Amino acid sequence: MASSASVCNSQTPRELEAYRHARIDEFAAQTAPLAPGDRLSVRILGDADRLSGTYVVDTDGTVRLRGISPTRAGGGSLDAFATSLREKLVAEGIVKPLRNAVNVALIESGGVPVAVTGAVFQAQAVRIGERTADSRIGLKEGDSSGDANGARSVAAAIRAAGGVRPDADVQRVYLIRGQAYVELDLSGLVHGQSAQDVAVTAGDRIMVPSRSCFDAKLARLTPLTPPGIRVYMSNLTRSANNNAGAAIGKDTTSLPYGTRLLQALVAANCVGGSYMQSDRRAVLISRNPINGRSMVIERDIEKLVRGADRDAYDPYLMPGDAIACYDSRWTNLSEAVGLISQGISTVTPAILLDSAL
């Protein structure tokens, strides 16, 4: 996607009319609500090992202490769970009604499922904040208290959904929890500043609106954009008999986000060589991330290299784009496009947008 639309427009999703607009401090509490997978340390006054121990919040949001009915924890605060558990144990005559009869501490925040929709590359339900076996807290050093799981945040969920597209409105990102929502300004993460990032919990939903125009500031590596992109390349005309001979491998086709077409052509060994090949051309098959429309762009490689105003017609690459180089004297455009289409295993109607250069 190479250029910006003339008009940028961002509208509040109508779906939000059904929810209460909450203050950000309601969601930005010191700790996120408990969620399935969280590990808790429960200590009962006067109890050595019958009830005291380490417990995991179950998939239904409850904690099951031995010998008593499940106690609701998921979706509420740590203090609320401790109060509810204390009241249950007092009512059943297991503990005396003392203030410090039950002590509950968070050992580890587990991974949580979050739905991300809108102007992201892979709108879907994602699971964030998972720990590997080696990074689990409290397994080696014993029970600890508190856990700052930085991977359980709005920004982390957006990255897990492929990152924001260049048309995203990062100044107005919506986090929906229960029957309420908050509006977050995450633009600081794009400009190297602080932002209103909020911890998320199971069942949260994140909506990223589109501004309906291209923002080059979002076509580069940031904490909200994808770290890299996968691009399909073909350099199989007269310059090479196969991709291995053209030095096109895994590392070549995995490019940093923010890469432009000319940079990718260099990586594909489409730039340089003898004067006999100085009239080579390249085609880019892409898909507009805003409307999903397939498009084909053709460029004269030599003019792209030498043009002082190349940034005006040197497009940024998007995830899943495909590039082919061909010698205009011996290979026509339809053959080059055919090579790419076979490489990405798809046949889509392509519209030639610009072949003037």
C-alpha cells in the first residue's frame, strides 16, 4: 500500500452504544481481575496443610479448596475472593471470624483469552500472557506474592493479533469488559512515549477503529505493529534458474515491518548486474489492508533506484505480499504474475494500478 487517502475519518463503533462508557481508572487498577489459570497462595490461620496451599483458578472461574464447595474468583479482585472465601469458611465453622483468618496472595498471572477486532492484520481471539515451564513463578523459589505479567496488556493483545494496520486509529482504542468500555490513547507507543496501556483479563474485547487512510508512521516497527512480515519472492526469469541460485531463502523473505519494495528487490537480487539487464522490471501483488482489494503494481527497477522522488512510488510491503522480477525483453508481465500466483497458491483477480514507471 503506497499512498495516503485524501480524507481520514474515524468513527466510534455503534456497538459501543450498548455499553457504559467507564473511566479509565476503573480498568487501570493495580491488578487485573483474576482469571482462569491464575495461581493463588491460600493460607488458613491455624491450618498446617489441610486447606492451606497453592491453588489454580479453574476454567469456570472458581477455586476448589479440599472439602468445601467451589468459591468464585475469576472476574473479581483478589480481595473480593479472600473475603468471599473467609465468609464461607466462617459459615461452615471451619475458621473463627478473625480478620486475618484467611490470607490469599497472587503467585502467578496465567495466560488469558482476549478477542481483538478492527484495524489489525489478524483479527481473532488470541491468548496472551502464557508462561513457559522454565519461566513459571514460585516453582523453584517457593511461593511468592504478586506478579507483573507485562504480556497481559492491551498492547500485547494487539501484537498477538498481527499488530495494527497502517490505517488504525491508535488514539482511540476501545477495551470492553462486561457491560462497560474505556477509550485508550496508545499513540504514545508509536512515538516512543508513555501510553494508557491497561492490563486485560479473560473475556475482554479490544476494538481498533480504522481511520480509512494510510499513516506511514504505522508502517514501521513499533510496540503496536508486527515485528516482521513474510513476503513471497520470485526471481526465476533469466537472472536465475531457481530461488536457491538467486539467494532467495527463508531469511530473505522474512523482512522487518516497514520494508519498502526497493529494499525487498535488493534482497531478492533483482537490483544490479550487467547493463544488459538494466531494464528489468518488478511486479508487486498486494492486498489493500483497508478494503481487502487485490492489486498489482509494476515498477521499472532502474528508475526506482535512480529516482530522487522514489519514496512517492516505492510502496511499503504488507504481510503476505508477493514480488517477482523479470526481464522486460524476454518475459512479459502476465508470465511474471503467473509465477507469483503459483508461489502463493492463490488465484485472485488482479487490477493493474500503475505501470507508468
